Amino acid sequence: MSTTLDTTTSDDLGVPAARRRSAELERSIRERPGGFRALTGDRPTGRLHLGHYFGTLQNRVRLQNLGVDMMVLVADYQVLTDRDVADRLAEHVEDLVLDYLAAGIDPDRATIFTHSAIPALNQLLLPFLSLVSVSELGRNPTVKDEIAHSSQSAVSGLMFTYPVHQAADILFCKASLVPVGQDQLPHLEVARTVARRFNNRYGTPSSPVFPEPEALLSAAPLLLGTDGGKMSKSRGNAIALAATADETARMIRGAKTDADRHITYDPVARPEVSSLVLLAALCLDRDPHEVAEEIGGRGAAALKAVVTDAINDYFAPIRARRAELAGDRAHIRGVLREGNERATAIADATLREVRAAMNSL
């Protein structure tokens, strides 16, 4: 069945609608977690930090423990999207897997795999690219933002294909859930569009090839870097999961605050102070307003001491687990090998189905 490209934009994944749908999905997950498969992952460009943990890792472990089938991607091919070379890639891949395992991702209940080891996944990119227009890719707000903030004088064509490659990541395993922040909704809409157009062109109403994946919006907290800017691996303003207690203390001592000695939690008026308060509250499992009130007029030094102790106490077992795992790199490679085998079997089956639907070899 053939059809022309539709150029309408679905509002199904507008932020208000996505939040309402996420609440419904959470209820369904609790009732029948085994009915869902989630796809999530990261680019291996350096060690993960506390923003990653509270933003995504903690939620992945929660979904895994509920019984959701988790597919966790190490997106090594996508490292080249906004850089000239994939420097120290093998090391970064293993470090990323170390962070996953230390945070609680269980390879017996989750499939951890790499782009480069799954040929059939990447072969989906070509037919998927035929389903979107150049203008649609150029209008993608996430792509536009990445280009605007790229450190390169010119970006490669990979930047434009990035959303479609992500669609292949999601659809190869027929994921029904994609945990995302609201800034990633445009990328997920590309995957939904590709699934819908493929089904319209090559499938049948009674037998669609792909499900339309749904966003599971996280209530990820906004944590700033120690310099008050966006927390980032590349900016040197983030505390790595693997950081020592002394490294953590040193970074918190240098964190930006403000001139008001009385500590309050006001993310709009006092973003840097509030980010530190929130970090302590997350580690202590307390309300940030209560944490700020307890510190009160004792000032930034007291705040930083509370934050440092909270981080080091919370992450001590995670860091110990990571250090233990780091001593057995063969185990890390074994986790990847087994995950790649499982993901390959899924991708091969999907590619065969796609070829049959397209009447191709």
C-alpha cells in the first residue's frame, strides 16, 4: 500500500497531552508491567554524573524493578553526530556500562547493547529516511538547538539524520515506551511519524508492523552545574557518579551561590542556591523547602556542607559497587556481549519483517 508523505504535525505529544498520557501509562505499568518494553540510553562521551542519575538512571532502575522489559542503548555511533572523531570510544563504552551496573541496571532483567554491534538496527535507517522530508528534519527543534550549540564550524549530515536514527533505535525492538524529558518530545514524534507512515505505506490496518511508541515523561529535577550553567560532562561542572568523596567536596566548595546569606528554596529567583538545596533533598529523600529552612541563616558554607555529606552518604554504596566492577573488565565486556546477542536477534527479526512488508530481498 502506498501513500504520500503527510506533513501534518501530530499534537499527541504536546507537553500537556504527554503529561496526561504519562500519568495514565504509569497506572498501566503498575497494573501490568510485563506488557511494556522501554527503550532508553546514552551516548558514550564520558562518565555519567549526578544529573544523569536523578534525571534518568534512577527512573530506569525503577521501571526495571517494576518488571518493564528494558532495552538500554549505548549509542556509540551517535558520538560522531556532533564531533569529528570518537575519541577513546571503547573506554567510554565500558565506563558507561560500569555506571549503569553500579546504579542498579541488572543485565539479567535489562538488555544493554551498542549501536555498532547491531547491523540490522542500522539498516533500518535507509527505509526510515525515505519516510521523512528534508524540510521536516530541518525544522526539528532539537536538531536546530544542537546545531546552534555545536562546537564545530559546520555540522555533518549525521546531525540531520540523528532523529531518524533514534527512530530506528526505538522501533527496531518495537518499544512501546520511551522515558524522556519534554525537550526530547520532538525526537519521539519523529519515531511516531516514521512508524505511522511505514504502517500506512507497507502494512495493513489489521496488521501494523510497528507500534507508535509513547513518551513516558519523567519528573526529572532541574539540577544546574556547579558553575550555575547547564550540567554537562563537557563543561567540567558536573559531579561524576564515579567521583571520590574528596572530589565531590572540592566541587561543591567551588559551586556558585549568591550574596544572600539566608538559604531559601526559590528556583526562579535563586537558581544556583536552589539547585544545591534540591540536590541535598534528593539524596536525603526530603522536601527541599524543609532542607532550606533547616539551614536558614547559616549561609552558603553550611549549605555546601549539608550537600556534600548528603551526596557522599547516598552515593557511597554505588561508588563502592562501581569500584568493585571496575576491577573485572571481562565481566563488563561479557554483559555487552550477551546484551548485543539479544538485541541482534530482535533486530534481525524486525528487519526480516520490514523486508517482507516492503517486498524486498
